[in-house]
Amino acid sequence: MATLGRPSADHAGDRGDPDPVLRTLLASAGDHDGYLRAVAGLCAARFLLPVVALGDDGGGGPDPDRHAELQAAMLTAPDGGSALVAFTGLDALRAWRPDARPVPCRLDELAASAVDQDCVALLVDLAGPSPLVLERDLLDQLARGRRLVALDDGGWGWLFAG
């Protein structure tokens, strides 16, 4: 998995509250332009990546000889394709999986991780309130550090966020 940055000073004091403007964009992503506006908004957002413990399911409490491994939560479809999940707020993450640890990150980090893991999609706010799917073609662009931006002529383009 791609290395996701440690929580930085950018996230100091972050309590996991969702951005209401971003949530409004996600809720209005039902048509093509709404979807693109939501993706553009996600490019500047803070996400919470759910991290779960694996390998410490022996029961009976902690065992000093057994160590849990932490891993980003992923889903696998019946066809074998995998998807990374991320959330715009702690409320949505907890609604999906209350035991997951939230790790703050950016969309470009998530996209790079999804591409490294050969995921077919990134699922945003899977448990609601307004889920959104970012598919592989889009993830490839975002993983390169590009951001989707609205152009003055009403179209859309990619900005390299260097």
C-alpha cells in the first residue's frame, strides 16, 4: 500500500467534523456537472481513511505475544475487484464501522494508495449521507497530483497541484 502521510500540522485540532459545503456538493452529485463539482470539491478536502486491526482476534483480551497489524479498510466485490473506502467526516466513518481508526489524509494520497493496490474505485462516505464513487480513470489522474477545476468557459480541466 502507498505510504499515507502521518497526521500533519494541517490536521491539528481536527475533530473529524464534516465540511457542510462539501456534504452539500456530494448530495447534489446526481447529474454529470454535479458529480464533477463534487469531485472538484473533494480535491481540496480532508478525508478520514478507516484503519482496522487485523490478526488479533484470539479473544480473551490482549496477548503480549500476539500483535495486530493495522490496515486500511478495503472492500472486495464478487468479481474480485477491490475498492478503498474513505469518509468526509467521523460521523459517516462511525456509521459504517465504529471500530475503525480515522487517519486524516488528502485525496491525492488516497488515489495513489488505491492505484498502488490496483483498486477499481474509491468509495466516499459509503454509509452516507451521500455516497460517491470515484472510478479508476479518475483515480489515475488524482494519483498524479492533478486536481479537477472548473474553467471560466463552464468546462472542466486538470490542474497539476505540484
